[in-house]
Amino acid sequence: MYNLKIITSTVRPGRKGPIVANWIKEVANKTGNFNAEVLDLGEINLPLMNEAVHPIMQQYEHEHTKQWSAKITEADAFIFVTAEYDYSYPAPLKNALEYLVHEWAYKPAGIVSYSLGQFAGVRAVSNLKADLLNLRTISLSEGVNIASLNQYIDENGIFSPNEQLHHVADVMLTQLVRWTKGLAAIKADQV
């Protein structure tokens, strides 16, 4: 089984990311291919990047950075669960990405995006993919884009996706397994 880290992007009160992240974790674990763990940036609470030495050197002085590095290092693959804020992905995720460099490399990433409106977070996905490429993280073309998220959340806060969302999640996870297998050889051959 592969270690899959599901990273949520939102931190503000009333956020929906953890609900969506827990759903995709359940779906991923049911495949039998992944040991999935949710990394909730709202709970991890990384401060704005405060390391004195550039992360490319991996000379971390703060314990929160060392812990974050260890979590990302043990991952074989990622799923980013992101809302769309101001036509991009939330700042806490950008901050979390920029804490590290080498730890992200040669690993595939699926993206589950959402918005309360009709755009389903696709502009966040576009920006996130560009930043992941610079970290040598390969983002899949397959993803889950959820428009009008609140239609899937009942009055008790239970997320109930429809059959179409389950289908695209399955397609994304199938590709995530393939890319994880393929990138393992490249990751092992790092110079």
C-alpha cells in the first residue's frame, strides 16, 4: 500500500475542507491501494514561513518545520483538497508548500477542488498545478471539481456526494495509483 497524504487548504472557522477531505480519505482507503491520512492545515497551524535558511538546503531549525518535513517525506502521493479564494487556492496551502522543496519531488498529486458557486474551484486548481510543477510534483489531469458544495452538505454537516462525484473520484484514484507506481522508479533514482 502507498502512503497517501490528503492536505486540506482552508483554516478559517466554518470551513468545509475537512468534510471533503474525510470523504476522499474513505474512498481512497476502500481501494485497498492507499493508507490515507488527512493533514489538516487548520490543525497543523504552520506559521508564515519563518526558517532563516532557504528550504532547498533542508537545514530546518524549527520543530514545526521538521515535523512537516517528516510527514511530507513519508508520502508516496498526495491529494490536495482546496477551496477557491480570490481566483486561486488559499494562502495557508501556499505557505505549507513553500516550507519545503525536496520532500514534494517525484510524487503524484490529485486535486479535489470546490466552491460555493458554479466554478467548482477550477481557477484554484490551475494556480495550484503551476506551483506543484515547480516543486516537481506531478499533478494529475483527472480531478474532482465540486460546484455549489453546500448542495451536498445536509443540516447536520454530513457530506453526501452524488454518483458522478464518486465516479470521478474513482477515476482520479485509479490514475493516482498508476502514477505512484511509475514515479517510484524516478524517485528512487534521484541525484
